[in-house]
Amino acid sequence: MKAFLKTNSPFLLPYLLFLLLGIVLITMDSKAEKHLEFNSFHTTFFDFFFYYFTYFGDGVTALIISLILIAVNYRNALFVGLSNIISALITQLLKHTLFADVVRPKKFFEGIHELYLVPREDNYLYYSFPSGHSTCAFALYFALALIVENKILKLLFFIIASLVGYSRIYLSQHFFEDVYAGSLIGVVTTLIMFYFLKKTNNNWMNQSFIKSFKG
């Protein structure tokens, strides 16, 4: 366990800090107050940046990366794919059952406060909690961080996941709490899948499309 924590500290340590600061934010202000504070900051550059960057947490992105990994290593492709599929199912189940009545910022502030909405962004109204993009981003980039050995890349993957999470708040698609919960689902599911597949010693998992093609 110590070796695992040390090896992956470039992702895990900043994520732990995010979790701790998140608890402070959640207990300090209401989700409405926090969102209005976030919504008060907007620039033309960041409107453009986050409008497109949010797609780094899209299911299509996860699918493309999983397909690319098939060419390199079946185990890693399966790891990334299953982490995203299972975490997405958990999030969608929660959205449509226990938290089906939780609305998104645009609907929440309707008739109360006029939010700044990024031009061209199609803001949804319902099924806010948890954030699906945040779940996908943290599942995907944490999985990639566990695969690579380079510590700079591990940190970079955390930054990408965090920026995707922030993009959901910036675009007023979600509240901070939605992103926080989505990140937890993504990270915990990925950890479980990591240890599950680590104990699965099927030889075909260590193969790849490239190796099979050459063979």
C-alpha cells in the first residue's frame, strides 16, 4: 500500500487536498452562494476554453482512449473501459433515482437570479447530482495516472480531471457538490477496478492488438 501511495502521490495528494478543501467549501456556504461566487468570474478566453475543454470528460473521449489502448495493452484498455462504464452506471442510477429531483443551476436560479451563461452552451435543467462529466473525467484520468509511470504525467492527469470538473461549474451545468460527488464515484470505482484486475491473471490481458497482428 505504501508503495502504491508513493508511486501515485502526484495524483492522490492533490486530490486529497481537493477533497479536504471541498468539505470546507460545502460546509461553509450553501450551494447557491458558492455557485453565484463561481458564476461571477467570466472572461471571453475562459468562455471559449471551458466550452471545449469540458469534452475531455465526455464519454466519447473515454471510448476513444479505450480503443487506442487496445492496440497497446488489453488489460489497460479493459481497466480504463470498465472503470468508466461502471462509474457512469452508478452516477446515472443515482441521477435518475435517489437524486432525480435535484435540478441544475439554470433551473434552480430561475426567477431568482440571472446567471451568466456561456454563449452557445446548451444548459440542461434536470438530473444535476452527481456530475456525469466529472465522474468520467476522474475515472478516466485517474486510471491513466495509475497506468503511466511518469510522475509529471500523473500530475497532469489530475489537472485535466480537475479542469473538467471546474468546467461543469463554469458552464453552469452543475453545482460544486455535483462535481465533488462525481469525482469520488470516479476515483473509488477506478481504485476497485485496479485491484480487481490486478488479481486477474489471464494471459490474454497482457497481449495487444499490435502484438496479435505481428504474431
